[in-house]
Amino acid sequence: MSYHVNEKGYYGQFGGAFIPEMLYPNVEELRLNYLKVMAEPDFKKEFDQLLKDYVGRPTPLYFAKRLSAKYNTKIYLKREDLCHTGAHKINNTIGQILMAKRLKKTRIIAETGAGQHGVATATVCALAGLECIVYMGEIDIARQAPNVARMKMLGAEVRPALSGSRTLKDATNEAIRDWINNPVDTHYIIGSAVGPHPYPDMVARFQSVVSEETKWQLKKVEGRENPDYVVACVGGGSNAAGAYYHYLNETEVKLIAVEAAGKGIYTGESAATSVLGKEGVIHGSKTLLMQTNDGQITEPYSISAGLDYPGVGPMHAHLYETKRAEFISVTDDEAMTAGLELSQLEGIIPAIETSHALAIFEDKKFKPEDVVVISLSGRGDKDLNTYIDYFKL
Ligand SMILES: *Cc1c(COP(=O)(O)O)cnc(C)c1O
């Protein structure tokens, strides 16, 4: 069984590149070049240097002593919250901006929902001195004013998507339209392990530094590279892909993917794609996706903006289908409680996305000798208002 992409761009039955013909040259250029570019010693050197000096890698693997005592198991937190800009997303945008430069692109476009990927993209465009246009739904622009301000301060142009529900999927459509009209000079930075091949694989590779570091860090403290469990929340799937990557074929390492159940899986306000989704095509790849019987995409819901996505990346659909990963869904309430708990037991305020991964300990029991690594994908500064409203702080 392979858990990596094959030469045709598939993970089992999922993946591929379902794109309009007009986009074919852009995606094909990337497909033909991405592995070659990533293998160049100069590329590797620049990527590693920036991850170290700019992002602040390696991020610590922290033994959470009080959390471990509470749940009677050994819990390690992989501290992506300490990355520059506050989450793992920067690992991918650094990789893609270097890729864009190698492909002689001068203009960058991106889509964003809550604005986190927009900020990560605007950041690396400033770093590289490239023009940056971020498409964002008009509704999201109103809801996420601080991130809009950050993008502007970083020199990006934020263009509102005015069609449809004026949220993430409409922003994505606008970005694709832009790319079709600007095939020569523009690179489209996608923000998760989603999209047409080669994006899911490219993003997973840029994020794979997370499990690469985990291996040697765990070896130092536990005397073994492999934990018993790796746990990550899944929106599109990029932090999970990075945390799993070097463990995919090590089948004694159990993988846990945590999805947002929202107000409850069957309430109609959920983003638990593995339970509610069926095979379909979204953003250029065949994957599991929440849809009506006639194939219309269902609006997802989660209290966390980063998990509020109606699909999962094709790698994760395959991990679900093959049962390589166990999928658990966590409600808004469970996540918020777990976020408060980590804050008070360890002094770390997590992003609400991450709080979903932390919430599994209430129901799922581990052995005292189990080593459980959790991808602490981001910090909670951006979510302070949501925590304040929820807990009436
Ligand atoms: C965006 C985001 C996620 C969800 O995205 P993935 O691609 O599934 O990782 C999770 N955690 C944080 C902190 C995020 O910002």
C-alpha cells in the first residue's frame, strides 16, 4: 500500500487534476518542474536557511508535563505555534515563493478565507519583493478586519470576491480566473494540501519538515524516532500532512486526524467531511466532499475559520478510505474547552483549529507508556475575541 502520490497524481482513487483546459499550461509547468526544482541543492539550501533564520525552525518538541499527568500518557507538542506569523502555514508559503522565483514568476496570487493563508502569502511576497494579490470573499473581509489590515501593511492588494456566498470558495474561483488570464508571469500559492496535482504533494513536501524534525527530536528524548500516535487537526490537511509525512509508511505509528464537528455532526452545521462527505471534485481534485444529492457543495460550519472547509485534501481522503488514519470529530464546545485547558495547564493559548486536536483526550484513552505527538499547528492570538465571547472573559 502506498500513501504517497503516484506518477499520475493520485492517492488511491483520489487526487488528479480536474481543471479547465485554459489552466492546463500553468498546472503542467508546475507539475513538470516542482520535483526537479525542489531537488536542486541551491533551492534546498535557501529553503532550509529561511526556515531556520526567518521562520525560526526547528520548532521545539515540548513534553507537556501537566497535560500528560492529567490524561496519564506521554504527550509531546510540536510547536508550530512558534513559527513566524504564528502557524505552520509559513512553511508552505516560503517553499512556494522560492518555487515561483525559480519559475521566473513576478506576480503572486492567493485565496484566503479567514485571512491566515493570505497573511502568510503576503509575508513571503514582502520577503521576496514580489507583487501580491489576495482574493477574499467580501463577507470574510468584513469578518476578518485585522488580517486584512495585516495583508495591506505587508504590501498586498486584497481583492474582494463579490459572487456567490462571498466566502472562501468564491475567492478561490476568482483566483483561478486570474490565473487563467495571467498564465506567464503569475504563480498561484494554494494554502493547504488541496487543489489539482501537483499541489497536494508539493504542499505536503514543504510541510514535511515537521515530521522530519519530530523524528530526531523524539529520538533524543525517548530513544526512538517513532511515537505511538501522531495527532493533527484537518482543515484541508496541510499541518496533518506535514506531521504524518515521514511516518506514512511506518505503520506501527498510528495516525489520528481530527475534524470539526461544529455544533454536532448531524446538526447541519458541521465540517466533518469524513463522515458527511462523498466522492466529488472540488478545487481541481477528486476527494471526499460535503455535497447535496445532486452534487452541490454544502456550506460547512465550524467555530474555527481554518477548519471550515467542505472537503479534505486527496491524501487525507485516501488515509481515511484505507483506514491508515483514524478520523475523529470534535464539536465547537469540546474544542473550546480543550483550548482553555491547554492555556491553564501549560501556559500555551492554542489556535482554535489546534484546540480540536487537543480535545480527543476526553474520549480516547491512551496507555501510560504511549508517546503521543500532537501538531500544535498555531497560536491563539488571532482567536482571542472568539475565546473572549465564548467564555465571557
Ligand atoms: C489554517 C490552519 C489549519 C487548517 O489547515 P490545514 O491545511 O488543515 O493544516 C490548522 N491550524 C491552524 C493554526 C491554521 O491556521
